[in-house]
Amino acid sequence: MKPKLFTTYTIKNLSLKNRVVMSPMCMYSSTTQDGTANAFHFAHYESRAAGQVGLVMTEATAVVPEGRISHEDLGIWSDDHIEGLKIINEGIHRHGAASAIQLAHAGRKANLKNDIYAPSALRFNEQLQTPLEMSTDDIHHVVMAFKEAARRAKEAEFDTIELHGAHGYLINQFLSPLTNHRNDNYGGNKENRYRFLREVITAVQEVWEGPLLVRISADEYQEGGNTMQDFLYYAGEMKEQGVDLIDVSSGGVVPASINPFPGYQLTYAETIKRETGIATGAVGLITHGLQAEELLQNERADLVFIGRALLRNPYWSKQAADELGFSLEGPRQYARAWK
Ligand code: FNR
């Protein structure tokens, strides 16, 4: 029987040829420092599509320049970025893969020289600046920037959008009581802490009809952070708002230490899927076909996000298929090696 990992999966109006997703990974390679994609990005993403990843997701791509993690991040704050992003898409689509872009704002984790912004004026660590507390005008500006970015993502022909709500970046900073000390409508209880993400989702949906994913960090590894009950509330709200899938990661909100082991974030994806009924993606030290197959067959998640294993081997799908005893069709050009 065909392994579930290599069965099609439909998200909204989009059919993926298999369940392998390239996890978003910053490449810090926009060498002109203006967020533009270049030959590195074209080859990097296309080679994973040639390697039979079903959904190739770009790295965190900044919706405003001050929301970059570094000066070398990809950007989508200007119409000038569309052309390069479109070339990334052409490369991905050439191999029958679907594409996704991760839209991001780093908030207080922006490692930049200029002013940086966050829900509260709390610095992440000694190396990064203390951010300026965002005014309601600032918040509105960023919500509109996500909307404009979604419009550009559509023009650049992406099939899917993922909002980066994990790893302690801006959306996550609003969600977490550890980083959000506001006493206006955007802080305090969980309903208020969710308000920023709610507004971003609504704004994006005004210009984007395609599949919408949100990545969250479902464990903050520190006392006083969001609890699973809080995450289940957020997941329920996202489902209600029409988010198609939650990509479940963890950590990064505060500099807490994590002890990663194979599948260490899996139970969060499983709990959210089971308790709310929303589709989930599993990520984190998934390196083998059998591991991926187990979590899909046991309905612990719907998609499998692969990060570092795909940096080591762009043909990870082939490796996983071999492990599962399945003959995966590869690029026509490589047929003599893919038997
Ligand atoms: C990452 N990760 C990450 N996550 C994210 O949501 N947006 C990003 O831009 C990045 N950038 C990034 C760069 C690099 C070099 C690495 C290694 C990781 C996290 C990544 O998507 C994934 O969640 C983790 O790496 C865990 O999965 P693996 O690598 O164990 O499969």
C-alpha cells in the first residue's frame, strides 16, 4: 500500500501531491540587504521541489523592513520584491510542488541597527535592543503591512500563506503574557492578547482566498507563559476565523533552554488536532520516513514539516520513500538514478 506520507492532501482549494512540507528556514542570503531574492534562493527552493517535497515554504519573509531578523532576510514590503519571489515560484511549480510563503515580523527579536518595535518595551536579551512599545497606530500599520504582503504574495503566485506566530516573533509576542504587558485592548487576558493575530488574519483574508496556515509555539518553556488551555483557545479562534491548518512548533519566546528529542513537539500538534478538530502540521527532529508515517497513520498530524534534514539532503523524500519501501517518482531527468 502507498505510504500515507506520499498520498495527496487537500488544503482548501489546493491539492498537495504528498504530505512532505519544507519547513521555513531563514537563509540570511539577501546579499543586497534590501530583501530581494537572488540566485541562491532560486536554486535552494527549486532543488527541494525537484526532490519531491509536496509543499515548499520560503523562510520568514518580512512584511516591513524594521520587522526583519537580520538585514539579509527576504522581504515582501515593496512591490519591487514581487519579481524575485515570482521566480522562486516558477522553480517550485516546475516540479509539480506547491509553494508557500511565511510572512513574518520579528518585533523585539529584530537584530537591526534602527528602532525596533514590540507590544511592550521588554528586551529579549543583552545582545538585542530594547524595543519601543507599539502605539495603536503602529499596530494598525503592521496589520496593514501583513495585508499588503498577502496581496503581493498572490501577485507573486504563491499557493499558500503561513503567518509566523511562533518562536517569539511579533505575533507570538502579542500572544504571550511573558512578552505582552499591555493594559489596553491588546493585552491582559487571552482574548486581548489574541486580538493582534485576529486582526492580521482578518486583514489577510480580505485579499487572500487561498489556504492560510499559522505557525505557533505551543510551549513557552517558562512559568507564567501561555498554557495548553490558552493554545487550545487560540486554535479554536483560528479555526473559527477560517485558518486551514496550524503548524505546531514551540519555544523562542524567552531565552529558556529546551531539550529536543525526536518528535519533541509532536504531542502539541496531536493535542491541538484532537481537541479542536483543526488540521495540524508536525515539526521538530522528524528525520525518518517511518517516524513521519507513524504520526500520519495514527492521525497525530496531517502534514509533516521537515527542516534541517532537508538542508542535509534535498532529496529527503526519496530517502523516506526508500525507508518505507515505496518507489517514489522523481524528476524525469533523474529517472535512471531514481529506480
Ligand atoms: C529555522 N526555523 C525557522 N522557523 C520558522 O518558522 N521560520 C524561519 O524562518 C526559520 N528559520 C530557520 C533557519 C534555520 C537554519 C533552521 C535550522 C531552523 C525552524 C525550522 O523551521 C524548524 O521548525 C526547526 O528546525 C525544527 O525542525 P527540524 O529542523 O528538526 O526538522
